[in-house]
Amino acid sequence: MSAPDLRRLWVRLAQAAGLAAFVLLALFDFTASTADDRRFVALLLLLVPMGLAAATVPLWLPVHQPGSRRLPVAALALACASLAVTAGVVLLSGGAGIMLARTWGLAESAGLIGVVFVVSRWGAPRLAPWAAVAAGLAVAVMPLRVGTDSLLVIFGLLQALAAAGAAGVGLYLRVIAAGRARAIALVRAEQRAEFARDLHDFIAHHVTGIVVQAQGARFVAEQDPQRVIVALEQIERAGAETMASMRRMVGILRNPDAPPDAPLAPLAGVTELEPLLTGFNGAANAPARLHVDGDLTGLPVEVSTSAYRVVMEGLTNTRQHAPDARSVDVVVRRTPDWLLVRVADDGASPRTAPARGHGFGLIGLTERVRALGGTITAGPGVVGGWVLDAAFPLPAAVAR
């Protein structure tokens, strides 16, 4: 049985138990109220509180929607009716009580306490406090229907404490639910920020390749038409991949009700670097070579996908800023505690370090790597060119 099904089962059991307890209290009220010799009068006077007790059931038994406005309005009306009955009984009896019963209506008391709980838990914020206070006051003064003895006053105080406890439990569950809702909203906001970064990472990579291939096709069109056909096929394939990625990401971004565990982006990892380099080599003058040291399987998803994005950003920067590069080396090394990634080219074109750059690629990549506890640097290599280095710490269990 799944967790939602189990939760629904517990709710149904709680509802059944509450309804059974309410029926037992109603039977007790009826028996106690008809034990007197004047049974007809007692039964007649019992009809009103029994009707009020029955009227509480549609309020406390169902599961309501958060922020319900009808619930506190109905609860307020019911509480006012109960207070009116109590005031009428007290005024007509002069404080002696004319219920001719051994109980003031335990079913009604229990029902109103349940109403206090559900109003505190599910009612609209502006109306719920008034309805809860009114229902609690009705519960507190209900024993006065029988009399004004000190024992009955004590029972009234005990019922008021029970109503206050029900309100406290309802408010606690309300706060917990609100905190959970805020946490979900925060996760969704973080995911949408992640979508924006991924949109740049994936789309910029493919679009840059399309532009480079289109420029190359223009120059070779007259010399070798066959190469133009190959370039056009690569442009078409890259464009299709770009559109598919955009549809997935933008579709989730536009959907405010997307579940928090919706996929952030295509989960490409370090085990899929070879197709990435193959696509790069088909559109660039500088061949990219992949060097792998260690077993790359079994890495945490966030580490593997982030390492993939490091390589993607490095290749994109080489394509954009180093058109004179003749080779690109991609090195991925796994040690017991770290995953190390390096993208190095031999281009001579001057470039700007990411801390001083104006693009969002390396800046977003730096945020991603640091969020995982890693480090990333970019700058000129010792023998020239440009080097992008990233290091990701591996959890102890994964490292072993």
C-alpha cells in the first residue's frame, strides 16, 4: 500500500472512530434526559441540543480544503445558535436549569470541540479566529443549562480547556502544513532557477555549434558541396536537439503546478561525454580528445551531471573564444575522494576569467560547483591556451 493510500486509510479510520464516539455520547444524552418521570417534557427540551449536535457533524467529520470560507461562517452560525439556546435556558430557569436532565448535551459539546479543531486547521484566516472563539465560548457555558453549581462551572472550565487544546492542535497542524507548503514553493523556485541555468548551458552549446557550422558551410559551399550537405545535416540535428530541450524546460517553467520532483533537464552525466565530444568535433576545427582515469560509474547524479556541464561549458567557450585552437583535451579523473575535471585548449586568443566575465555560463557553473562543495577555476594555461578545472568532493560511501 502506497503512502497516500495509507494516509487516506488512517483518515477514514479516524472519521469512523469519531462518528462512533459521537453516536455513543448522543445515546447517553438521550438516556439521561428521559430518565426523569417527566419524560415527555425532557424529550421535548432535548430536541434542540440534539439537533445542534447533529448539525456539527457535517462540519467536523469531512476533510475540508485549506482556507475554506464556508466552514468558519457555518461554525459561527452554529456557535451563536448554541449560545442562544444556553442563554434562553438560563434566563427561563433563573439559573436553576430546566433541562430536567442529568447532562447538558455531551454530544453537542464534543461536536463543537471538533468544530473548533477543524476551523482552526482549515478555516479562512480572517474568519477562523472568530468562529473558534465563539464555538469555544459556547462549549464553556453549556453546563449552565443544567444549573450554576460550582461543579458545573468546573465542567464548563474543563470543556473550555478542551476547546483550547483542540484549537492549539489545529493551529499546530496548520503551521506545519504552511511550512511544508513554503518548503515546496522554495524547492520549485530553486528548480526554476536551475532551469534557467540549464537553459543557458544546453541551448548556448547547441546554438553556438549551429552558428559555427553555418559559417563553415558558407565558406566551403563553392569548393566542396558535399561537405555543405554534411554540415546542414549536423545543423538540423543540433537544431532539433535544441528545440527539444527548450520545449522540456520552458514547459516546466510555465507550469506553476509542476511537481517538485519533475526532471530538471536531460540528466546527461560523465558517462555520456563521448557523444558530446563527437558533436563538438563535427563542428569545430580543433579535435577534442577524452581522457578518463578511473571508474566513472556509480557517481552521485548531481556530481555526474555537474561534471558534464563543466565539460560542455569548456567546449562552448573554446568554440566561441578560441577559433584558432588546434586541440582540446578533456580529462576526467576519479580519485578515492574527488572527481577532477579539466578542459584545456591551445588557443592563443585572449580571454577573460569568469569572475570578470559578463556571461552567465561560467558564473552559473561556478554557483553549481560551489553548491556541491567543489571548486572551479579558469585561466591561462602554463604553456598557453586556456584551462578550466573543476573538483567535486565525493561522499565517503561513494568514494569507497
